[in-house]
Amino acid sequence: MATLLPPPKRQKLNNSHPRDPQNNKISTGQEERYVPQVIVQFKNAEDGALLGPAINLPSDTNREALQMLVNKLRGEDEDPLPYSFHIVPKIAQPLTAGGVPQEARLQINASILDDALKPAHKSGALPSEDDVVKPATVNDNLSVSGYSPEDVFEVICEPQAVFRVRSVGRCHAQPILCCSLSPTGKYAATGSGDATARLWDMEIELPKYTLTGHRGWVLCAEWEARERVLATGGHDGHVRFWDPNGGKPIGDARKGHSKWITSLSWEPIHLNATSPRCASSSKDGTVKIWSTTRNFAELTLAGHTASVNVVKWGGEGLIYTGSSDRTIKIWDSKTGKLVRTLSEHAHWVNTLALNTDFVLRTGPFDQYAKKPKDDAEGKFAFFLFHSVSAY
């Protein structure tokens, strides 16, 4: 029976070819080739600032290793950036790195040896290839016409990814539970399990204000149709209203529910442009209608026998609610009286949608996000509600 020999072990890949550290020679499998050492000074492409001390490197160090080294110097270990590298010729070195014209730079794609030293042989700036393979220089270092072992190669480093995409969750200490975009798209609001809501400026895509006050998870957020007020509902049963211009609360917290808030809905702006009300549904089986001007609940809609999971304020003065009691109820928003009960579902009603949701959400704003103007009587000019109800 023949003996099977194990396969040979794979050689570990390095940033360059295997090198004899004593003779500074590179082994290519057929011959040992001399690799000169170079002194490299990394500089910022924007202002020419030094990125660290000058470093002595083998000239065949590849571009990936250079990127790793620059990220180490800049302390970007966790989120490294890709860089492009250019060599500043000696004739241009008296200028600052940022002032060297682009055409006067030598781009490094593979290594300094392959992209800068070897091509220079043909122009006479460096010795021939034979001189590099079989050096006759002192101290086995780069010593050629125009250069000496003490010369420093200035390497301009330019990041290739200027902007980094960071997840929104990094700005909250806990997961994000809800998100709502304002009617014009200028702002966004997020609610989190860290008991805070954040207001975001979508033009610069950065957080603008942190809204603190809830004592539990922020479960829902909803914008008033003219972008004047943001409403948030929490696990603490509170409904809070916020001024988006300063991130400050409007009045005190509304504690009208005995359990957490499940959804919010604003009165459509064509029904009440001056001071629209806000409806909140809760796990306690009730819906409350809040006045932001008088700072209390005007109406309480009680009739469901289980959690009210969703509330929608329609465009004709009716409020629609869906509940875990398997019914949908329709209410008069002015009197709070029950108008109709739809009871054909065999399980919980978790969500509702109206064919006028687009109009109710965007209000009087057009596709160019222009705000409406007051007329002579102080009212707003709106397009006809019923003309777009097919949306």
C-alpha cells in the first residue's frame, strides 16, 4: 500500500516578495534581486501637513501596505479610508506638497519601485536596470545621479472617500422604533428606546436637536401638516408636542392614557389651519383628541374593548380607529360620537389606510416644498380636497 504524502503548506502572503533582511535582496524564484530602501514622508494632499515622521521603507512596498500605514498614522484603524499616492519629484520638492501641480506628480499604483524608480531608468534620472539588480553603491542603498540615501521621497496622500455613511442608530443609545418625515422633507424625526427623540436636518443629514422628556420608549412620531409642531408618543403613556425650530417642548407632557401610545394622527389642515388638533390611540383602548393651544384633552373616544392599534383622521371630519377587538370604528371629530362600527374582521386590526393619505400628510405643500401664503383674510389657499381624493 502506497504512502500518501500531505500536500505542501501554503506560503503566507506578504506585502512584498520574500526578502533577505541581511542583504536587502528580494527573491523572485529564479534570482535574488536588489531592492533599494527609500525614506518616505507622507503629506496631506490638501494643506501639505505632515502625517507623521519620515519612515524608511523597502521601495517595493505595495499600495495596500501604504494605505494601511497611512491609516495607522491618522488613527483610522476602525474605519480605514482608501488613499491615492503621488510622488513629488525632487525638482518640485521646494514647493509645498499642496502647491505641486497635478501633472508634476508621479502616481503610485503598485509600488514606488515599479511606478517611480523603474520608469526613471529610461529617462536617465536613475541607473539602468542592471545597476538596480546588481548594485555597486555604498551601503546597499539608493545612490544615483540626483539622489542620495538621505533624500526623502515626499508622498502626497489623498483620501478617495471624502464622505462616510454612518447609520442613524449610532446617534441613539438604543434601537430606533419610529421615524417620520416632515411634509416638505426638510426635517425627519426619530424615536428610540433610549427615551429620546431626535430632530434631523435632511439638507445636511445631521441631527439638529435631541428631544428629551419621555420616561420610556418613544414609540411614534407625527408631524403637523404645516411643519409647525412635532408630536411624539411614548411607552410612558405621555403625548408630547415639540417646536421644530428650537427643539423645545410646547407645554407640559399630556398624561391622559393609562398605557402606552400606539399611534398619532393630526387634524387635516384644510379643516383647521390655525390650530389643528392631534389624536392619540393607546393600549388602554381609548383615543384622545388633544388641543395644542389649550393644553388638555378635549375629547375621549371610548368604545373599543381592547387595544386601539391605529388612528387616522379623515378629510371629512371623521376619525377612524382599528383595534385588537377586531373592529374598526368611525367617530365624529367634533362631538366624539360613534358614527359606525365595522366588525367583519376575524382578528386584530393593526393598521388603516385612507385614499386621501397623501393629501392629509403633505397638506398645502406642492412638489417643490414651497410653503403656503396667507391671503388678505389670514386664511390659506388650498387646492380642493375632493379633487385629489383619488390618490
